[in-house]
Amino acid sequence: MSVEQESFLSGYCRCMDGSRMVAVVTEDHTLTETDCGYPDCPYTNECVIAAGIRELLKP
């Protein structure tokens, strides 16, 4: 049985140059939806929000 989880992460977004709240939907630690550019954003490696998404994806 799959478990879908919706999370909200906030932090500074370099692409938008400001604070941002991002909705993230995961299913069994697999990203199914996000309303930001993760993982294709050019700042993914430095992004606080992306770090939070990576934490959500850990088993």
C-alpha cells in the first residue's frame, strides 16, 4: 500500500530572489510533485529547500 505525504518547506529561493514556501508531494519516499524547479534548478546543491526535499526522500 502506497502512502502519499504532502509537506511544505520554506526558505530562501535564489531563482526568485526571495522567501518561498514549496509544496512537496512524496509517495513511499519518491518525489511525485513539487511546485519549484527541483531537481533541475541550477541552485539545487546550495538550496535550503532542496536539502529539505532530499531529507523527505530518505527511506
